[in-house]
Amino acid sequence: MTQFPPQMPVAIVGYSFRMPGGIQTDDDFWHLLSNREIVQEPITDRYGRGYRPIGGYSGPSRFASPWEGLIREDGEKLFDRGLFGMSQNEMTLTDPQVRMLLTCAWETFEHVGWDLHGLRNSKTGIFIGAQVPAVASWRPMHGAGPFDVTTISLAMLANRISYHFNLMGPSITYCTACSASLTALHSAINALMCGDCLQAVVGSVNYLGTSRLSASFNALGVISPDGKCHSFDADANGYMRAEGAFTFAIKPLETAEKDGDPIYAVVEGTAVNAAGAADGTGGLAQGRYITAPTRHAQADLMRTACKRANRSPGNFDYIEAHATGTAVGDRIEGNASSEAFGGFERAAPLRLASVKSNVGHMEAAAFHCALLKVLVMMERRTFAPISRNLLVPNPEIDFESCPMQVQTECEPFPDRPVTVGINSFGFGGANGHCVVREFRPEQPRVWSVPLAPESGFMVPLSARTPDALTESARKLRRAIGEWDVDLYTLTGNLSRRRTHFATRAAFAVRDREALINALDTFEEDPAPVTTVDEEAPRLLMVFSGQGTQWAGCGRDLYLADPVFRRVVDAIEEHWREHSDFSLREACFFAPQERLDEVQFAQPVIFMLQCALLEWFKTWGVHPDCVVGHSSGEVATAYASGALSLADATRLVFHRARLQQRTAGTGRMLAIGLGRPGVESLLETLQVPAQSGNGLPAGVEIACENAPASTVICGQETTLQPIIE
């Protein structure tokens, strides 16, 4: 039997979407799912009256059904061209698929807190699933133009996102028909595992912008005449086409937990394959038409995904099926699922459902619609039922042997984290399965707390234009008026997890009421606005030498901030490999006179500098250049990447230990003069001096700190005349 190494668990940390039927929020979607409702929009709103079936007859250019799952009020065309730097002409000719994906990508970055400055030239990958560009069959009113190729090419669906956000990770569009969005996720996870990217956006889109495809699918015989997907029902008669766009931000689970990202679910494993030869056939012939699925390939796929996720099929609680509502497809998938997940003792039958029964089949975006449904379920910890289209379960599906049953009502999750499998099958035979687990951290997630909450907060806002800034202030005012907001968390998110544009304002407040008043005043008179250069200034960090330590330094921050605490604890662990005393205890509790000793002072300063460096990074403060003075050079070597934290800790230990041996053999004296002035002073006082050339001397010039700051060293008796 083939062995599969477990895949790296990947966290879903943000998402955005465009859905049909007026669904705009998670709550809208959950209302539809929990009430078993369906989406149906009249095709006349999109194509006109000439495509409706007449008297039950569709005809060569008419549709089989008067309904499709369409986005309302031309929402697929809404686009802020100024945000993406597009001209009016280019925007007008840009495929609505591109518009939706760009907008969803921006919203996802906002959702997860990836600012544009941090994304610039980053190893962020873009992986998009798509099928057919609707505009490919449009005839330009004024003939061919310069934007035709860039809007027709499917490659541009991914490339556009990478281009507009200045990303340097892989940028790929996948076209495997109805499984394209799962194929994109599978490839993104592989890219994360091999290091092609550090984080990724996985998206998909399906836009019903041309009548040609709907008429063609009708001719293929897969469209339901009543405009419904009767998933797993005895009267399954085809599916209703639907459109939508989705983007999901993903990164390795370990990294997401370390970065404090919101984690909506964990993808534990994915697998893809193709349908192969027809079930029960031999020889070289395919034994089936290209659109016909095979049971043996689907069952093998599900088992493979389970192995990669390191999960037994008996651990699964719910299968979000492909189940488009076709008579052949539902029967084969249902029996393949029963075969793959059967043979295990279960406390309850395996739950089975399909979101296509609610919103229709989004084809290339179908898997991402199913994934969104799973995230919404996990957020509410409730299994969602199939729609009311199910009346009688398909008698050709073996529900009993698994056992499994179609979910027909909302059901609370069990106390443990649930595991869900999601099927996605392309009509050309490209299959995929994904294993998603509810996120529950092994240890409770720890968040920082304000060090001085009574001192108040500085709440920043920014936008590209003054009008947009006023609108942002209005939205913030509305949000904090409706919800009980923690100002520390709000300030942290607006400071660290938002892009800071050129037009800016900030509000210094002590509490929620003061912020509400400040925003009301700003909306009436948005005068205190500053415009800055969007290009971030270069940042230099200077790491000081000995003398900055004080008793208890860093103790309050250690108690308040988990990142600062994690670095201090890591250095403490490395330190104890070389020393029998606790550096952490010395830093926080040793008296001042003990901290002034070299063996404590230098390592303590090093530990605090490294912890502050990583803490600043959580606020988006990253140095472009680092400089170290004296013992501060050790932390500088760590900050620049020249030394690992373990090596830097070992270096500062031995440096301090060896230097401690020289204690009492000399003194240092800081003089507020430049080097020429000090040399002249020593000459006037007739003090023999050298500058590090190895010759015997009573005094040496040790440091030239600044044009008017020089340090000399020597025996105390030699320095005494200079002091006097």
C-alpha cells in the first residue's frame, strides 16, 4: 500500500466573497443555510427575455430553466478603479471576474490584517481556480483593443492580483472545471510546504456573463428544468448554474498561531486525481463518456486525503458533498463516500449535505462556496442541513452500510473539534477532496494587555483621499456605536493590521465615549488631516551598550505581552545551557548594584534588546539598518541575521564572563570633548597616553562616541588628576 506523508496543517486566516441572491455577509449565508432556503434569480435580469424556455421547450439557444444563481444589482461589476490605479477605459473593458477577484483580495487583506507595505515584494502566492472567461465571447463594440488579451486570458486572474499588490510568490490560474478551486488550494499548500511562498491567497470565480455557456450546458443535458439542485434526492434532474467569487488567505498553522492571526479552520490534507477508466471495465477503452464520473477513483481519492491528513475515515463527522443533483453523479458519489468512510463504529451516522442545493452549482468556484459554508458552520458550531429540495433520498445510494444520512436539520457540534471532508469533482474527471478540522489551540491563546490603560490611546485612521478618510471615520463611528469595543484591541488593529495611506488623522482619547465624540466632531469638520508620503521612511535601530539597565527593567512588559515574554523565555532557555543562574530572574528581581556588574549588565541588556526587537515587529516596525555600540553589537548581530538567538546568547555569556574577570583593574571616564580636544587635554596635563597601539601607557582613548563625546580608560590613580 502506498504511504503518504502527512501534509503540513494550514490555517485559514481570512476570506471574502461575492455570492448570488443578495447574500452579502456570513449572517445572510447562515440564514439561508439554517432555514433550508434556496437562491433563484430570473435569467431575464441578466440576458433578456429571449432566453427563457417556452412551454417546457428550451430550443437550441434557449435555457432549460428560467432561473440561475445570479449576483443581484450588477454587484459583480462594482469596482473602485482608483484604488487599483486603472483608467476608466481599462476598467470598462476589464472582465467582471477580474474586478470581483481584485476587490475580494483587497477585502481579504483587510480582513486578515496584511497591510500593503508589508506585502510589497513579499513571497505571497496567488492561486486561482477558474473555468471560462465570459468576455471571451463578447464582441467589442469598436473592434479589438489593447485590453482584450489581458482581460480574456485566464492567467490574468491570478497575475492581476500579484501585479496590483506587488507580490512575488507564485501566481497561477488553474482550470480543472468544477474542481478548479480545490486544485488551486492543493497547489497552494504544496507551494507552502516547499517554500515557494510563505503565505498565499487562494481564490476562484465563476461569472455567468454569456448565454452561450448556459445554452451549451443545457444541450449537454445537465441543467435542471425547475432551476433547483435536488442533491441526493430521488428526483435529481440536473443542476442550476450559479456565479460567485471567493478569496481565502492561508498560511502554515504554526506561523498563524505565532503571528496571532484569526484562525477560522485548519486544512489538514488535500488530494487530487482523475477519474480513470469506467467502473468494472477492462482493456484500453475508457468505457465512459468524458463527463461521467467513476466510483473507484472517488473512493480512492477520499482514502488518500484521509491518510495525508493523518485521519481515520471513522473520525469524520460531516461530508460536504459535490452532489450537483444529477442522477448519475449523485449516485456514484454517494456510494463512493459510503465505501470510503464505511466500516467504522460511529456514535452517529456520517452526516451528508451539499451547498449546491441552496445556491446552485458555481462550477469553478463550487469548492470555495462549500468551504465557506464549512467555515460558517464552524463559527456557529452547528451542522447545517441540506435545502428543502430534498424530499426522498436517492434509493440507489447505499446509506445504510456506512452508515450515513443526509443532514436535514441544524444540529449542534459535539464538545470535541469536528472534522469535515469536502468533495469537488470536475465534469472532465479531475477530482479533489479536502479535509478541514475545526481549530482548537492546544493551549489557550494569550493576548497582550495595555501597560497603562489610564494614559489613553492614539487611534489612527488613513485613506487615499480626504473624502475616503471621512467615510472611514463615519464607518468606525457606526461600528463602535453598535458594539462594545475594547479600545486597546481596536487601536492595535488599526495601528498594526491596516494599511496606512497618505491621508491620515489620529484621535487621542481615554475611553469609548471620548472616541465617539471625537469622530462626530471630525465628521462635521474634517480639518485636522495630514498628508504624508506613502513610501515608508528607512528605519535605523541603534543597540546601546552597557549602562541602560535598571532594577526590574522589562518586568511589566514581560507580564503584559506574549511576544516579549516568548523571546525572554527562549533566551533564558539558551542561557541555562551555559550558566547555573537565571538571567530572567536577575533581570527582573536583582538589586541595582548587582545589575551593574558586567556579568549581569551585558546579558540583561542583550535579552531586553532582542525581546524589544521582536516586540516592535508585531507593531510593524522592522529595521532597514542596525548599528550596535559596545556590548550592543551582540544584539545587533542577532537583529541582522548574522547570529541565531542561541549563538548570540552563547556569545554574550562568554563576553560578559571574560570581561567580569577584569573587574577592578581599571576605570573609564567620559569626557565631553572630541578626540583632538582630549588629546590636547592629556598633553597639557602631561599624562602619557596612547590610542590602542599596544605600547605601555597610563591612559588610552577607548571610545570616540560622538564629535563631542570621548571615553578614556586607565588605572584609577592615573585618571584621578584628569577628574580633578
